[in-house]
Amino acid sequence: MQPFALNYARPAVECECSTPYVYDAGLQLNVLADGRIAASDLALLRELGTTTSTAGSKTHFDD
């Protein structure tokens, strides 16, 4: 018997887009190319919704 959830499970879709920020281990925050903290860029947050970091956890947010 197959578990019910497997009827609806889908593999994670890989995003082929690039993010305009990188994780800074020293600050432990996502930063933009010009050094500003990504979570302080309101235009970026409006576009992406959040600046998710993959450092240590897929559920860590820099907001």
C-alpha cells in the first residue's frame, strides 16, 4: 500500500535564477554587491518577498 502523501509529492524545483545578494559569514547576513544588508533594500524585498539564507538552514530568514 502506498502512503497517501506520495500521490501528491513533487520533487523540489530548482530555480535557475541568480540572487542579487550573497551570504556574509562575518556579518551572518545576506549582503548586496555594494556591501549593504540585503534585508534593508525595500525594492529587493518587494520583488523577492524575503532574503532567504541557506547558511545552516533552509528556513533561516534575514529580516
